[in-house]
Amino acid sequence: MDVRLVQCSTAASPSRLPGLDWAVNPYRGCSHACAYCYAQDVTRFDARSPWGSIVEVRVNIVQRLRRELSRRCEGVYGVGTVTDPYQPLEARHKLTRGCLSILKRSEARTSILTKSNLVLRDIDILSEWPDVEVGLSVGTIDERASSVIEPGAPPPKLRFEALRKLADSGIDVYLMAAPIIPAISDDEPSLRRLVELADLSGVRRIMWDGWNPKPIAKKRLEASVVSSELMEPFDGTRRIHPGAASVLREECRIRGIDLIDAF
Ligand code: SF4
């Protein structure tokens, strides 16, 4: 992997994502390398290189954020809105940890989204912080499929364990059930089991989203499934099963979990 240490001129940029006012992304590029990831379509970050092969580390983001928050901290800060704030490089650089310390000290409302159980390292910061929520993202509960389409991310079972530990520590958690992918994770048994595992992990709120086949991501997902012997061929033109939303809604209602459309 090509790791590039870069300086940023701004730590928090305005966010247009629902429920978020500011976006804080310590890394550009993501070594979790999910085949379905939209980030390359959205940011055009080195679209000629394999996704996950280049990561920029914004080494001065903590100092920048400290300065920016000394002037204002209204609104909700999303940490990891474009790429994962707990991808493996975070274990060494601790930039997400540094940003969270500052956000907590500034009493900024903060929302974190990740696919990694590395978030557990920061339980000391996350606990006793009333204005933080932590989302773990799981789009498929099939460990075999996950190893093909999310090759650099911790397996789903570690993400559910992380949710359990965070919830047990009194931290406000949610499951980001996304992306639900046609023919990979949109069948009824998988959707019901996804909600059941969230329930068993102490989750009381699920946000969900179907996969939107943007051009680069669609090509990448098709190629990764074709080159794997673990999965059936994948047809990127298929749409998510029309009954997926009602299955999720029903299973959440039975279990007393709030279901929210992410977008
Ligand atoms: S963890 Fe998120 S940002 Fe990273 S590759 Fe996967 S979908 Fe993209």
C-alpha cells in the first residue's frame, strides 16, 4: 500500500449528509478496500489506482481541528463520512483518537461511523460523553461474502462484538445496515438474521440503505465477485429486492428496534 503523509488546510468541512453539519475525515482512501465502496466515485480520489492501494494520512488534522473548534463547535460533527476513521493505519497514527479528544473537550455533538472493532481502543474517550453516537456498518452477515467484498475490514462478527461492548459501556450505538446488496444480502433470512444479531448486540436503532451501483463501484464489485470462487456471479444491473424494506421494518418492529432510512 502507498501511504502518503499530507497536510490539510481544513479539518472539518461542511457536510450535506442528513443529520450532519460537519465532516471530519483523517484519511483519504481506505485500506478496507470494499468492492462496493462509492468513495472513489464520489471523491474521484485516484480513480486509476485499485481502491484501497493508496491512503493519504492527514497528519496535521488534530492541530487544525483544535484551532477550528476554538472558534466554533455548533452542529453535528460526522467522523468518517467518506472513508473509515478506524482503518488499520489509525492504530499507528491515532488521528481519529486525537480528533475525538478535541471534539469531546469542546462538547461538540459527534457521530462516528466505522467498520472496525479498533473503535474499542477509544472506549475511554467515548464513555461518559453524552453527545456521541457510534455506528458500526454491516451490509452482509455472510462471513465468506464479506471476505471477498470487504477484504481489508474486520469480519462482521467482530463488528457485532464491538457493538455489544460499546453498548455495555453505556455508549449510544446504532447499526448501519448498509449497503444491502442485490443477490448478496437482500434475501429475507439474511435480513432477519441481521436484525436479530443487532438485537443481540444491544442495538436499539438501525439505519439502512440499499446499494446504489455507481459506475466505478459497480465495475469493481462485479470484478471481485467474478475473480472469487467463493461466490455466485454477480449481476450489477439487478435492483435490491422490493420487499427488503418491509422485511427489515417487520423484524425491527417485532424486536422493538427503530428503523431509519439512511438517505
Ligand atoms: S470501509 Fe467504508 S470507506 Fe472504507 S472501503 Fe469500505 S465502504 Fe469504503
